[in-house]
Amino acid sequence: MTGCYLDSNFLLYWKNEDAKQHQECVEILGKLVAKSVKLYISPLVIDEFIHSLKYLLLSRSSSTNYYEILRKTLKEVLLLPRLEIISSPIDVPSQFQVLDFMQKFSLGPRDAYHLLTITVNQIDSFATFDNDFKKVFNAKLITKP
């Protein structure tokens, strides 16, 4: 494995000790770091992570002072060893590739953009709990860590 793209749900479960997937995420991330695997996220992952974490924090408390927790948690993510923030391509043909991925793998547009980012950057592994990617994994386009 040369690199692993981390999905927002994976990061959220990693940071949420109450999540049933928390321990699995801790173990997977520990193995990736121990093996010196390059980790990748995109601005789209960061957007989804912040949005989901904000929603989670608001559901647990009526306080609107969640920005410090958001900053602290995002900083912990961004300080992961060998983490690189990468972007989707912005050229016109790539935007049509998103539609191709949507059609071929029954993905929504955001998930298709994740897949575009993964494939264009030649990342071979994807840490996610999103079942929408089953067809992608079955096609062996990418693997789970």
C-alpha cells in the first residue's frame, strides 16, 4: 500500500470515542502510521468532517461555543503523520469523469469527486465506512486498508 485516502466518516469515528467504529479506526490508523503509509485528505473531506462534527456537537449540547472544539479536532487531524491535503482536478474532462463514476458505480456527486481525487492521485487505498463504495471495492479500483 502506497497511500490511503481518509474519508470524513473515518475521521469522525476516529475522533468520536462514543462511535461503535472508534476502536476499529484507532487500530487501522495506528497500523497505517506504523507502516509509514502516506495519508491523504481533500478539502471536500475537511468540509464534510467539519459539517458532521458540528452537527454532532450541536446534538450533544445547546451551546454555540463549539468552534474551539472544531479547531482543536481539525488540528489533531491535520497533524497526522505523513498527511497531505490534495485536491480534485479542475479541468473540464475531469468533471465529466465524475459523471462516469456516478453512472458506473451508482455514486452521488460528492462520492464521485472523492473517487476522482483518489484515482487521479494514484492512491491505492481508501479508509471509509460508506457502503456506497462497495461497487468500487468490488471492481478492485481501490482497496480497504
